[in-house]
Amino acid sequence: MKILKCLPIFCLLAIICSCNTASKKTIPVIGFVGAFEDASIAPARTGFIDALKNNGFSEGQKNVKIEYRNAEGSIPTLTQIVNYFVSEKVDLLATCTTLSSITAAQKTKTIPIFMMVSPTVKLMNLQDNGGKGPGNLFGAVEDLNYIDTSFSNIPKFLKPKSGKLVVGMIYNQSEPQSVSAKQRIQELANKLNITLVALPLNSSSDAQLVTQSLLSKNINAFFANPDNSVFASFETILKNCDQKNVPIFTSEAGLVQRGAVAAFGADIYQWGYQAGEQAAKFLKTHSTQGLQPEMVKVRKRVYNAASAKKYNITVPANFEPVK
């Protein structure tokens, strides 16, 4: 009799447990993979989360869970993070910067990956012999066309008193998009009659010595190209360039906030927002049909008023002060 009396209680507990388990399963989980902490890159994550929220998905509403992990610049840690998310079978991966996107693409062919602050699939060397990339890559990407505009702006800001304009840059020889950027910039420099001095490095820890070596070659300006090592070591680069009175120009709007003179490049917040909108579509439909990697939509011409004043540079009218 006691057993019969307890049956309703057991049934009720079973129903509650079943409902809790079901609710947990219905809440989608996003694994957000950051390659390194960086003030210029951080707005992408904010934009991604804002896009989800504006489309009805937020942790506050308890209809999505966002697990954030950052590798702090460590490749082994980055691999561990991606492996963890894959083993946990998250509903989708959000990858911020090139290394995160490449690592995720190498580790899973089934979990949808929504990229941001990353180059095209071709530039990441992820295409097969037929020119096709992995079928689970989505989000917002960038090619190198905007670099032409960014680099071509330098002669509009600087006029050397004598001789050719000499521009220096450093690039990570282990990053495909950085090597491609260097090659493209070299070709452009030749067309613009600019002398380009480019030195390679292997990681951001080499930035101090390589930048100092570059500055010893009498450059008129430093060009900060789209390179993770440049992002991670920008304050070191800026300090050394300021000491030698060498202005920095770039293709990354976020670096202007940190001290570069001017840039024509993607708005990092909008870049993340654009990727987030795609992720929201997937969460709504549970399908990737109609989604594909798309080019960044929002680019800006911005300048740093304090840096321009320091170097007595007159800024063209079509540039706006960075906020």
C-alpha cells in the first residue's frame, strides 16, 4: 500500500525531471571561439551578441546559451577549445579572427561555423582542388581589395621632402592571409612608386625587435596590415614608432582608436553583427539553407585627431574622426 501511495509522487518527479531535461535540450548552445584578447577585436563579439538579441535570442531570455572561450594567443589552447566545443556537440560555433576560423574548419565538418574578423575561404587556404570550401562555413569575411584603398591613402597624407616615400610593414609569415597581403601591398607599392620595406616575424613576441629593425631603415610611415600578430602587439609597435616620429596607417579601423593616424576598413562591431544575423537565421530555422560566407558590408574611412595633430597631418574631407 505504501508503494501505491508513493507512485503519484514518483510520477510527478519523473515528469518534472523529464521537463527539465527537455528544456535543457531545446536551448541551443553557441561555442564562441576567440583566438586572443584584443581591444580592436572585442567589438565583434559585442556585435554578434547584439544581433542575436535583436533577433530574439539572448541568455537573459534563456533561449540561447553562449559559452565563450579565449585562447589568449596560444595555438594549443585554441585547439583544445575547439575540440571541447566539438565534443560537447554545440549547436553552432562562432569564430573570431582567422586562426579561430581555420582551427574550427579543420576540426568539424558538420557543426555550422559563423566567422567574423576572418578572410575569405580562399585566403585561408581551405578550398579543395575544385575551388570549394567546407560546406559548414558561414558568417562575414573580407578579401584583400580594401587594402588597395588603405595603402593608396598614405600618399594623400604624406609628402616626403625629397625622394620616394618609404613605407615599412611587418607580417606573420605563418599566416596565409598576412603573406597574401604582403604580396599584394608590394605590387601596389610598385605601381604607386613607393618603396616598401617588409620584415617577417613568427609571433607577436618578435614585434619589438622586428619593429625596431624596421625603424632603423629610415621609413616615412608604418603600415599596419591585417595580421593577428600586429593586432596583438600594436601598443609595442605604436610606442616604438612614436619614439622615432613615424606615423602609422592601417586597413583596420579598430587600430585607429588605439593610435594609428587613419584607416579605411571594416567596422569591427558591424562585422560581428553581420555574422550574428546569419547565426540568428540558423537558430530560427534550424537550417543553413540560403546561408553562405558573405563579404563585410560596412567599411569606414576614419582618423585619429590626436595622432594627426601630433604629426601635423592634414586629413582629407572624406575621413571622419574615430569615436
